[in-house]
Amino acid sequence: MPYFSVLKQTVFFGNIFSDDERSFILDNLQQINYSADSIVFSQGEIPSYLYIIIDGTVELIQSDVQGKFNSLQKMSTFVCGLT
């Protein structure tokens, strides 16, 4: 479990879960690589996963009623988000 010590240092994993719970989560992780400009999920969809950014940056973009895209947030390595 190469990421155990890193995840334990994050607020989300370090303060909420016990070592046994973190081990369970890590044992059930699946690494998925996305290429640049990939869409992980779209506005209005209900995502089914917890995403952990291991390397790189993710940008949350929202479209308005006129079809204009607005950047809401950029998240980088080891920023955790519930999705």
C-alpha cells in the first residue's frame, strides 16, 4: 500500500477513518488514468466514485444556460473529493 502514509496525512483520511478502515479503502482502490482534456463526469450526472488525484490537475467546469463554460475550481495532486 504505497499511498497509505500519504492518505493518512490528509484531513479526509487522517481524521475520519481508523487504520483498519483506511486499509479497507486502499485494498479496494482501482487506479484509472485519464489523458489530458478527458471528461471524468459531466454536469448533471451523479458520479458513483470517490476520486483521488494522484498526479496532475482536475478542473471543475460548469456551463450556464447560454452554453458558456465557467471554471469553478482546479484541484491538484492528493486533493480528495467526494463524488
